[in-house]
Amino acid sequence: MQVVHTATELRAALAGATETAFVPTMGNLHAGHIALVERAKRLGRPVVASIFVNPLQFGAGEDFERYPRTLAADCGKLEAAGCDLVFAPDVAEMYPVPQTYAVHVPEAMANDLCGAFRPGHFSGVATVVLKLFNLVQPRVAVFGKKDFQQLQVIRDLVRQFNLPLDIEGVDTLREADGLAMSSRNGYLSAAERMQAPQLQRELAAIAAAILAGERDFAALTATARRHLNMAGWRVDYVELRDAATLAVPTADSRRLVVLGAAWLGSTRLIDNLDFAPDADR
């Protein structure tokens, strides 16, 4: 496996390569990231992964400075998973001049769900992803569904800019107790780690109630928020949406997604579950 750090080195390494599969990451890799690489590998294409902690997607007071940088360990995991090339630039390489041009994410998406609590976040995500797509020029890019709203933003980005690549979403990998794997789980204290799966359980309870025929969505999400708040969480949101559009569900919604974001101590966790409310429709 080759590791490169500059755009020039990346282009040289990719010279002659066609139809690559790309897995962008911020590093501090866990089994969920490796599942993305393994999915990319099964596509039968050379696999490129990036490791870059992107400052544009962190707001004031967020964890950019303390976000774990574990390049050597990450490269060992990627090599074991069959990755062919790692692009690990620094901030100066990705942003050699101030990034005054940026992708404008429509307000309906940029200011909704996570965007309502992280202003500018999705513009930062979309901008760095577009830059990475331009550098790597993959045929397919693989993302996890844990960041469900981010995946929707990236799908829309690819469609609206007519980018010649496919986006693959991979189901969230979970710990044995249901907690979605995340680099930020490492911030949790031992007691918080024991409590953390509650978020997934509340989302699962909403999905189960809907599958059983309940249709008072507002009451279901309010109950979940109340349960979390009573247990000491600080809830940003628990919402039910159309899985295809992230709009409020309608009678025509074929798949739904219940999404949640909440703080446990100083750690913000997100999760979601997507499901078909009526498989016989």
C-alpha cells in the first residue's frame, strides 16, 4: 500500500489508474470505516482512502484541535483491509490559499437537523468532498449511513454537479450493545459508554411503534426526547423523515428514517435507523 501526502504525489500514483473506488475519512479509524474499505474492495476496483481532518466542517468551540490523529495506526488498518493507496494531506496542502470559494448547500438542508446546530457544517463537508473528488477522480465513492444527512448532501452534490461517479451508502456498523461505531465514542467516560446505547434504543422504539401501526409521529419523537432528557442527555433533535429526501414524511413516503443527535456529557452522538413503514405497499 502506498501513502502519499501531496496532490502532486497523488496524481502521480493514480496515473494510469482507472475506475477507482474512494473512501474519504477523517482518520482515527474503527471497524465501521474498515467495512467501507472492504465494500469498496468488493467492487473489484483499486481502492483509494483519504485521511484528512477538515477544519471547514468544524464550528467554533467544536473538537477540531482534539480530534484524534492516528495516521500510523490508521494506515496499518487500511493496509490489512486491502486498501491500495492512502492520501493523507495536511491542511496547507488541501487549502494552500484561503478557501473563499465554497459549495453552497441549500438552506432547507444546510439549516435542518444537524445543520441547525452546526452552522456551516455541511458547506464545509461539501466543499472538501468536492475537492477530494476532483483530486482522486473516482468512479465510485463509499460512505457510511451513520452520517445520514451528510450522505444525502453528497448524493445531491454529485447529482447537481453532474459528477461522473456513483455514491454507495453502507449500513452503520454497531457495537454488540447497539451503539453506532464512531471515532467520538472514544471521548465517552466508562459510565457514559454504558449509557450511550440508549440513543439507538429510543430510535428503535420509534421505528417499532410505526411498524406496529402507530402514526402519531410527533408524539413518538417527543417521547424519545423526554426519555433522553430525563436520563441526563442534552437532546439536539429526534426527528422522523422521508429517507429519500429528508423532508417531513407524507403518505407517499416509501421509506422512513428516524434520526437523533444528543449530547452525553461533552460528547455529541448521532444515529439513525431507516426502514419501510409498510413493506407490502
